[in-house]
Amino acid sequence: MSDQAMTKPNANRCEVKVDGAWLVVSLIEAQGTYGTAEKRCPSCHGRVAVAGSYAAVVKRTLMHRRVHDGCPLISRGYCGTPSLHPEAVE
């Protein structure tokens, strides 16, 4: 896999599909402004959801809908070699 295919991991951002193009946005924007848009991991391109609370301290978490061992943003299951998600969204 080329270096361009895998972006530098950032657990505070995801990609949202707007008018047919993928935009990198913060998790807060993804959940608020782009709440109904399709979302994918910026690293492995797997489908994700944004979880979090609306408490005084805003905390958002990127959650893969289906975990795989090739995403560096999934620290517990990461195998050490980055790869696209088997069900990558393009």
C-alpha cells in the first residue's frame, strides 16, 4: 500500500461525504453540521460513527462500525501494518 493511500492517523477527525466529495472534518462538525452525512475513517476508509456526550465537557469518539486489524486508529486491535478496511467506502 502506498503512503498516499493511508493518511496520518488522527482520532479527532473523520471524513464526511458532501456533494459526492470526501471532506476531512472534526468529530464535533461530523456529529453536528454533518450529522446525516456518510462518514468514514480518514486512515482505513472503513465506515465509522461518532459517539459522544452533550455534557459540559464535549468529548467525541470515532467508532468503526466493523473493526479490522489494519487501522492504526484502533489501538487495541492494530496489527502494526496499515491497510484499507475490507469494506472500505470509496
